[in-house]
Amino acid sequence: MQSSLKKSLYLGLAAVSFAAVAGATTANASAAATVTSNPALTAAASDRNVAFTGTNAIYTKPGTVKGAKVVASTTTLNKIKDSTKGQDNVRVYGQAVTNRGSVYYKVVTFDKAYRGWVYGGTVQQQFNGGIKSYTTTTDTTASLTTSDTDGYYNIAKPGTANDGTATTYTAPAWTQYKLGRTTTDGTKIGKDLLKVSKQATRTREGDTWVYVTDATNSQYSGWILKSALTKTSEVPASEGVTVNYVEQSTAKTVGSYVVPFKADNAALANQTMNLTADTPAALQAVKGAVPAGYSLVNGNNNGSDSFGDSAKAAVATKGSSVTYYVKANANANVNFVGATKDATTGLTSSLNFNNVTDPTSAMAKFTAASNALNGQGGLSVSSDTIKAALVAQGLGTIKVGNTTYTLDTVSPATYGGQSTIIYK
């Protein structure tokens, strides 16, 4: 009896022990995974650009680790993967390996809207599973033409817009993580001379960007939309001959212009360019670039005698500079050409100031306004300045016969030139 009881106890304990072991085994099999290592990423940052495949979600932790929560579902990622915006490009910046051999990658979208862990397969440093390697741009430099790379460009609409048109970028916008504009205000480089040397197409947007070297301020060299550039005839000083315009009476430099260098004889080892001859376009360009408000001091020999050293100007070399003497123009008034506009038809008719009946002595008042607008001949005068001079003489409203007109538009002018003033 006692022997049977002992056997029963032994069998019962064995059964309990077996059940406990079996239970423990089952619990271990269903337990959450753990991260066993975080190997450093060896690929260059630019080689860790990826795109979502849409097969795996993003989690706050590697997805099989206890406490992992969904940051972005597969539905969301399937929309992002087909996006046409570079903001949805993705950068890998961390790696984790679990005790089950799974590899997870820490990722972030370029606009930082989504950040977390996504399953990446079972091989470290390879992007599989929920992500795949992605090239954000395609090099299309080979398709640049000679017309693209010859000469220089300006930014057509420099400014603060962050849309690829207003300034230059370290890389085409949204193609590399955290690489942005070379300057947030493109107005300060709006007149810089830019030379195209490379070209690329953004994968998601499909637009074309070019790399430009800023010959004026090299620190702003970078990428910009090709469509945002406008060609200019100007060249940097190193590629031409700098003409310094000097007021002869004061020895003051009042402006400068770089004439693009074109050798008279390209076959010579020491190439020179003649700026003084009558026929070459260079001399015409020199005279045409005389600063506003000034004129050449000596018109002899078609104006070439205004050079400070005509002999030097006749054999100018690339990168050199010459002096061209000028004189300030005499002061002159802004003159007026008047017109009235029919309020119904919009048609304009010429206005004879002598026919203005109100204010009284209108002709004298127009003359006074003209006299008030007196300055160095050739310098610009704004519309606002001209309008203010007319209003100051009581000419903001006039009457011709029985019809009353109000000053409507005023064109800008130069001192010594004409401004068209329209009443309606």
C-alpha cells in the first residue's frame, strides 16, 4: 500500500514537472524577439537612400520586439512609394539584428514626416523586405550640348522661394537628406555669372537640374533647375578684358564692363584683342556700356581716343584691364507727353497741355513740374518721382473743356528724356 502511494506520488510529480517544462518551452517559443546587436552602417550616407516596398510597416521599435507600435502602415507606405515628391525619399541611418536573425533598419523620410524601424530582411547592410535601394537622381550630363555649356547664365528670378528656381542647392532639392540651399536668399547672387558643367534628372519629379559654377562667388556654386536660368552675354573678368570707366575731371571710377575676349588671331601663342578698331563689335560694346549719366570725353577715331592708353587697348590680353575716360552729362529736365484715356472704350487721345482749363495756368504748372525734375542727363527717374512732381503742382486732376480727368499712369524716364502721362 505504501509502495503504491509512493509510486503514485512519483508519477504525479513527474507529470507536473513535465507540464511545467512543456509550458516553459511553449512560452519561450512565443516570446517577443530581442535586439542582440546594432552593427554600424558601413555604406556612405548617399548610398543609404531607399524607397519603401509597401510590404512592411514602420514601427517605433523593430517590429517583433515587445512594445513595438505602428508608425506608418503598409497602406500609407504603398502611397509614399509611388510619390512624385522628393520629400518622400527615405534615408537609412540605423541597423538592428534580433535574436531570430531578422535585420531591421532605422529610417526617416526626407521631410521627417515618418521615422522608425522597418523590416529589412536577414542580411546585414542589404536593403530588402520593406525597403529597397533607391537612386534619387540620374546623371544626364552626357546629354548637355555645347550651347548649354558655352557662355554664362544668371538666375532668372532670384529670391527666397525654396522651389529650385531662386537660388542654388548643395544637391538637387530633396535628393540627399539634410542637404539644402547654398543660401536662403538668392537675390544676393542674382547677378552672379554661372557656368553649367553637369546635369541630372530627379527620379520622382522627372525634372532637370544643372550644376553651375559661380564665377562671381564660388561658395554659391551648386545645383538649380535648368529652366530657372537665363543666358547672359556677360563674362567674368578672367574671361575678358575689364574696361574701367573713369570720370576724367575727378579721376573717379564710375563703372566697369567686361568685354568677352575674342582673339584677333587665335593661332598665335600670345593672343591679343584690339578694342580700338572701328569695325569690331568690341569697340561698340565699350561705348554701349558707358554708365548712365556719362558720355565719352573724346569722340575722335570713333571714340577710341577716349581710352587712357590706346596702344594698350589695341593689344589687350585676356584677364587684363584698360581705362576709358568719360564725362558727366549736363543736367536736364524730364519732359512730358500727355494723353487722355476714354473711361468707356479705353482709347487714348493726345493731350495738348494748352487746352487744360483747370487748374488755371496749367501750362505753367506743367513747366514747373518739368523744371523740378532736373538732374544729370541720362540718369533714370522713377514713375513715382515724376507723379509726385505733377501732384505737387496741382496736376493730379485736370479739366479739359467740361470733362474732368484724373492722373492715371506715368511712365519712368531719364533726365533729358520724356515721360508719357495719361489721364482718365
